[in-house]
Amino acid sequence: MISLKKEKKCCLCAKPIYNNLVYCSPSCRRKKRKQKLSLLRPSIHFNGESTEIISPGSLGAAVELIIAADLMFKGFDVFRALSPHGCDLIICGADKKCFLVEVKTGWKNPQGEIRYPKVRKDKFDILAVYLREGTQIAYFPSLDKFRKKDSL
């Protein structure tokens, strides 16, 4: 008699599985989970060094300072908020108007789209995203309409 039952294989190592399992062992399950998490939250690299040993709070503060420096080089007056519950940065642009900047750490997905954690759009004027793959910063919306008139 021919068995119609398909032989299942482990999702990670392709060893045969005889039960209704997805992985052949707990170690394969842990390895696959670690792979999935690394795709969702890859580590940031500063000057070629991984930041996995830095706490998330310290990493966020460092990224805020990097974006503050970038905005200063672009000709904005930048102020850092002291309260942890508000926006991250305040910038002054054209006509002495101030704008709230929310800073997030993001990444590019395999399709090349910029991804970042969920944000409340009513809490800021500009979203600054530091990309984990390198030193690229994306601003949403573009900084052109906020730029000072006397800057280059």
C-alpha cells in the first residue's frame, strides 16, 4: 500500500520530521527564531562596529545627537527636549518658526522601503529616521520647506 502522507522536513536543517512539528529539535527552533528576530531588528553599526552591547535607551540618545548634528550642519537651530514624554528635538526654521522633530531608528526592508517603529503623527512636524545599515538619515516630509532662507 502506498502512503499518501507527505514526509515533512525541518524548516531550518531539512531533516525529516515524523510528528506534526515544524522543527526537528529545540535548537533548530531557537536558531530560526534568532534569524527572524535579526531580520526584524537588525543591529546598528557605527563605524563598522555593532551596537548590540549598547542599551536601547543609550542607542536612542546617541541617534538623537547624530540627527541633531546633521540638522545643525543643514543650517537649523536645534534644541534638545528635556522631557522624555514629548518630541525629541525642536528646530527653528524659516521665519523663526519652530518645528517638533521625532527621531526613530529604522531600516530598509528587502524591497528597499524605509521602515521604522509605529509613531503618532499628531505629535510632531518632522520625522527623522536614522537607517541602521549606515549613516543615512531620512526626513519625512523633506526639510526643504522648513529650511532657513539664509542657509545654503
